[in-house]
Amino acid sequence: MKGGAGLVSGPAFVFPARLVSPSPASQERHVALSPAIELIGITKRFPGVIANDSVNLTVEEGEIHAICGENGAGKSTLMKILYGMQKADEGVMKVNGQEVSFSSPTEAIAQGIGMVHQHFMLADQMSVIENVILGSEPMKSAGRIDFEGAKARLAEVGAAYGLSVNPDDLVDSLEVGERQRVEIIKVLFRGARILILDEPTAVLVPQEVEELFKNLRELKQDGATILFIDHKLEEVLDISDSITVIRKGKTVATVKASDVTAGDLAELMVGSELPSPTTTEAVVGGDVALEVRNLTVLDEDERPAVNDVSVAVHKGEIVGVAGIEGNGQTELINAIIGIDQPASGQITLLGEDITSASVRHRREAGLGLVPQDRHSEGLLLDAPLWENAALGHQTKAPFAKGIWLDRPGARGRTAEIREEFDVRSPGVDVSARALSGGNQQKLIIGREMSAKPEVLIAAHPTRGIDVGAQADVWNDIRAARANGLATLLFSADLEELIGLSDTIVVMFHGRLVATLDPAEIDPRTLGSYMTGAALAETEGAA
Amino acid sequence: MSNPLVRKIVLALAAPVVAGVFAIIISAIILELSGSDSIQTFQTVLENGAKLETFIDTLNRATPLYLSAVAAAIGFRMNIFNIGVEGQYILAAFVAAVVGSRIDLPGPLHVLVIVLTAMLVGAAFSGLAGLMNITRGVNVVISTIMLNFVATGGIVAALLPRVIEDPTAANQGTPTIAESGRIPNLNGIVEVFTREIGKGRELTGVLMFAVLAGIAFHVVLNRTRLGFDIRASGKNPVAARVGGVPPKRMVMYAMLATGASAGLVGMPEILSDNNAYDQGFIQGLGFAGIAIALLGRNSAGGMVFAALLFGFLDSSSAVLQVRASASSEIVVIMQATFLLAAVVAYEVINRIRQRDEVSRAAQMAGVTS
């Protein structure tokens, strides 16, 4: 652990001996008891990515333990491994001191581990009791379900853990918070003593969060162990006893909630050693290419997902947008490219007001897009490469001549892209599905770059691709910047953001909360803004 | 070099051949189980199939099937499951027959007006479902099913009695269209290459429309920007939208084109066979078109084979009925097993092909697979 230097300002921080727990942390309390869960050196690889890189985690019995980290840090993979939904490539799992290996959730349940998923797994048209027993119905003779017995046990479990539900209510008629309670009870009903809750507060309104936390505290009092995944720091500090921070698939530290502030946690999540900016020769000073002014976009519930956002990108400039996912980035991107109509505000492309222009018009006017999800938004997986290269540019040469598709032209351009951007493929006629993720991404970058856009919206341009392809993509973006391309870069990868951007803005709860200079950025500030800790601290002071 | 090519051809032919063999085996088993001689039945079908008249009959039956398949395929290529071709063609044929019987124009113009009327009515009726979809989000499957009933059980059933010419006739229908509104048969063209066609068999001139529709379908879909937008929307609507394809407009285009093509389905009956819409007007072609589009993989060429196959089997059904050597329903069973087997075989072949591609691409990328 080399990151101690940046943490001196944290109160009660003693680095590294107590915070980092590479060895089982049982010497402190419960000397005789073995921890409820112990993960040692868990590693899980997916093609091209390491989701978990020898993760260590120790959860004491009867505590609420939070796992914190950005989206993509590897929290969910770790929990899936613990719950038997995926198998670790390396590492040891111990439950109550006994080494275990799960190949299905059923085996995890048998060991007393239960998981409450972020998206509820309930049958809406069935009653609470039917949902609770679904899949493990208690039987009477002659194949009849023992509803009376089940209800009695449900009442028992409910009383024991202080959770009240009406067994005969239809799930369809329940509020979100109540449904979550049914999910928790369902897990307890099956005898779980260790509960994994995957971002349980994401779907709840504040009052429901309070109710949930009250329930969790009661569960803890009754001896249950709770693993709680979240990235909302205030909540984590409120509810948990211990907190483990995961970053880029590695455990960074395990700390006591009482010993840290939101700022400390934010710093742990972001990392204490930030990469230094590598984009050279700042050439900013060109005209404004893309301007977003006071933009507000409403979500389905008519709440502002993007709230009064203003940002300008000049020619030859890369503006990086930092922020934890789900803070309005997707809505902002969609409004700029024309998928979502903003409620108010203005978007200007090269001086032209494009606020209500069609996607096609924006594309033809020089707006390029590297979408955040290449499979769902960027490619026609079953179509040949040349059709994929034409997508988004099918109205212009060399892909079209008048109303006709120019097949030779399109294939020629695709061959050029393949050459220039090093897309490894047997030809231009294979389907996009056949390519590896890195090569698919290089095809998308190549298609956007070779169309010579004026403004590029790049959303997570190197997500999920290997290091070599990543370096290629970064070089492509830098080269385009040198030629005057204005880029709005959305990324969760701080190395990418700081390494490429001329300016970094931070997005939190739909607003741009800070504008930072990547050369002078420090992790504590960046982390505080990204997680809202900075706002909370100023509000607390006021 | 030649090896991958051979493999490609084998893979392309494997699915239909496997499906055909499977269909024949299943039909043989069912024939034997029902007490018929399967060898003799197949012999009858083949002997009959070798006749020129059967060939003409097959083409006549394949023509509306093909037009119906093209109509369905336009939607399918965009992932729109328009199953309203049935209602669209019946309504279109009815209106076209009424209009055709009430006007008097010189030859080609009369035919043209009838055809255009049918296409317009089909397009408008199909466009209705499209409009409901893009303005109110009504599912096309649901709206087109319901509109089928509106067309056949509602509009046509209500209006037909008002236009019946002779209330005492056995088969009541619209007045017969004048000679100028009939399309000449194509017997002359066929007879250039063959012997004289037996009496009573006429190759419908509507075949030309089917040929044109197939060519237009292929060219627009594969060679134009509009076609690219349609295919992109079908393969990945989100990516197409991000790529500038206006989704609502594409839905309307597809629905209108489907309807216009559906309008032609009833034309053989109106322009060459009956020259009127009557109570015995042929039903079910809209649904058969879905099966043919499926069998022909929504491609212009594939659907030609599928339509000819179904047309031939339909034609054989009549012969089996006459000879009474086996129940004519065996034809329906054969069609169904063929379809089912083909769909499964296509999927299997598709996976083999994808695996081939992935391993080739992986080799290129220097990754060991």
C-alpha cells in the first residue's frame, strides 16, 4: 500500500498498520471467534479485464460492513462470487472459519448466505407469502402446500428480526420500500444469517432509506451479519460499522466507520496518487465549438437528471467530465446528441443552435460520438464491418451517393479505417460480433475520427478493453485534438480523464459542481466533489 | 483458398436440404401411421409435379404468396411484427374491386387504377397501425391483429351487401370488372419455351408485379440509404437512433410499404381469376406470407424458393384430393414440418458460421482461441 502520503489530513488515520487488512483482522475483537466471512486473494478475470485482483475482505460476525467503490470497481463481481453466481479464478473463501467453494447460489444459501438484489426478484401477481416460499415450498401430504405453517414461520421470522409484512398482500400493491422488506424476509426465511444487500438504497426515497436502516440495525441486534454495497458516503457512514473500499478491483483499505469522515472515504475511493496530465502543448484559445448553456433534462419522473448545466468546449480542447455514474452523464450525452429533448437550455454547435435539431442533422453538422456502450449503442453486431463503419455517417460520402448506398466507397473507407486504426479482422465482411472488444472499439473510434468531426462526445472510450488498445485510443484522441477537434470526454477512469483533459468538470446529482485544472488536481478535492462530500461538508458548516 | 469457399456453399445449402429431408421423413411416418402408402403418395406428387400445368398452377399459387411474404418481410427486416397483411389485402382487394367495377377506362389505365387503389388502401390501413404506434405507442402486433378483424369482419362484411350486383346469385360479390380492367395472361410467354398449355390453365399476369416487387424489395433494402436505415433499425434500434436514423419515420415508411405490397396480394383474383370480390374470396394468404418470409429468411431470393415450394405443395394437395390416395392435409403437415425444421436448421448453421468468424477474427488478432 503506497498511498499513505495523501492521507495525513484525515483524523484518526493510522496508516498502514490498522487500516489495511491483508492479514485476517481478528486480533482486535472476537479473538476466539472466526469472522463470518473471510475472502483471501480472490481474483476474477474476464477476457481483457481483471474484475477482482486478489481481493481480501474480512467481515466480523454481527457487524454491518459496507463495500464502497465506484461503478466498475469490482464490488458486484465480488458479491456474485460470494453468493455463488460466479466462480473465482483464484483465492480462498471462508464462511464462519470453514473453507467453502460455491458453484451455485443454492450452495451459498445452504451456508446461510442470502442476497438481496438491486432489482427485486418478486412475482408481482403473487401474494407476499407465495413469494417468500417460492422455490422452497413447505409441503403437506398429497402435494399440498403448507400455507398455514409457512405463515406461522413468516410471523416468527418477522417477530425475531422486527420486520413486519402482511403475508396476504399482493406484491403488486406494495410500495418499493415494502417490496424490499419482502426480499429481505425471503432471504431470512431461508435461514440466512449473512445478508448481502446490493445498493439497496438506490431505489428508495429518503424516508424509506431511514426505515431500511432501522430494520438493518434491528437485524444486526438479532445477530445477523450484513454486507452492504453502496457508494453514497453519507449513508455508508451512517449505517455501517466497518467499511472496505475497493478501487480498480483491489481492496484499498478497511476502516472503522467511526474513525473516518466522508472526505477520507472519498479520497480512498478516488485514490491518493493521481496520474499526472500528459496532454502536452495546450492550444486552447480557439473558438467555442460546442456550448451547452443552462441545460436541464428531466427524467421519467419529471425530476431534473441534468440540472442547469453549462459547459463550453473550444476547438483543440478536451473537457473531461468526472463523476460517479448515474449523476446525469447519460442524460447530458443524450441531450447533446439529440436523443433526449431538454426541458430548458440551449446547445450550440459551431455557433448554430441545435437544441431541437434531429440526431441526423447534428451528425451531419460535425458531431461525432463514441457511445458509452458499444454493443447496445454503437454497433450492429450481426452486420458486416463496412455497414458498421457507415452507421452514423450513412448520408455522406464515401458511404452514400445521393439516395444510393455506395458499397464500394463504404468498403474502401472501412479498409482504410482497418489499416489506420489497426482493427484486427479478417476483412471488412466479417460481422462486428466476431471482433474482440478492443477491436470493436477501435472500429468505432476509427469510424468517428475518419469522418473528421468538429466536436466529439467520447463516453468511456476505453472501457473494458485491454491496455494496448487503450493506448491506441488515447493516441487517436490526442492526435485529433492537435488537429483542432473539440472533445467532451466522459470517463470513470481517472488516469484517462487527467491524462487527456485540458479542463475537468465534476458532475454530481445532475449539476456541474466544480471546474478543476488537471495539472493541479488533488485526490481529496476531486473525490469530495465526485461523491458529494464537499457539498455535505459545506452544508454542514453552514 | 478453396476450402473456406466450399465450406461456405455447403453451409448455405445445408439448412434447406436438412429441412427438406426431415419434412419428407416426418410426412412419410404420418402417412404410414394413417394407413396410406407413403411411397405411392410421393410418386403421385412427383408425377403430377412434372406436368407443365402443375408448373403453371404452382406459379399462380406462388404469386400472391410471394407478394404477401414481401409485405411481411419489409416489417420483419425492421423487427416490426406486422401481422396485418391478412386484413390489409382483403380490404384492399375489396375496395379495388368496387372501384374497378364502377369505372370505365382504356385497358392499361383501368388496370393501373385498380392496382394503385389496392396499394393505396393497403398502405393507408397499414399506416393506421403505424400511426397508432408512433403517436400512442400501441404495439404493432396487437393493433394489426385487431385491424384484421376490423377489415374482414367489420368494413368488408358491412359494405359487401351494399355493392352486391345480383342478390339471387349463388356466390354473391361485387359487379364483374369490365374486360379493360383485366390483366392478360402470360401463357404466350411460357409457350415460347414449351408446348401449348392445357385448356383452363392461365398464368396470371400479376406474376409480373410479384417479380417487380421482389426486385424493388431487394434493391431498396440493399442498395439505398433508406434500406440501410431500415436494416440498421432492425438489427439494433438504439444504435440506429444514435446513428441518426429517425425511428418514428422509419416505422411509418415500413408500415406504408408493407401495406402497399399487401395491397397487391389479392390482385390475381381481382385482375385475372374472378374479376370481382365475392364471398368466396381467398383468405389466409396474409398468414401464409409470414411463414414464407420466415422460410425464405426475409430475403428476396429465399422467398422465391419458399413461395414456389409452398405453391407446389398447395397444388399437389388438389391432386391428392382428386386421386384420394392420401388425405390432402398431409400437405399442410409437410409445410409445417418444413418450416419448423428450416428455422431450427438455420439457427444451427448460423451458430456454426458465427463460430467460424470469431475464430478467424481471433487468429487475425493474434489471440489463440
